[in-house]
Amino acid sequence: MADADNDYPAHLHTYEAFNKLVLFGILFVLLVLVCMALGLLGNVPLLAVLLGIGGTVALIVAAAVTG
């Protein structure tokens, strides 16, 4: 337990990384649900596909840039 004082930065980094992962997951599920609603209920499948692909790329780029 001698290095217990030095554990805080590692725990903080892990906590922030986990929060980022959870936020990415929530936003991705929300994006998929919106695209499904547009494609199935809104009868706009082309827009749903484009939004799904563009949104997924945007989420991946945002996760890579902010990390």
C-alpha cells in the first residue's frame, strides 16, 4: 500500500476513459434508433443510411480527437 498515494491519477484516467466509452455507446445507440425511425417510420431510407454512416464516422472521429 506504499503506492496508494500515486493511484489517484491512474484511477482518474480510468474513470475518464470509462465515461468516454459509455458516452460513445449511448450516443451510438441513440444514432441507430434515430436512423431506424427515419428509415422505417419516416419512410426516408436514403437519409437514414447517410445519417447513420455520417454519424458513425463523426462519433469515431470525435472519440479519437478528444482522447
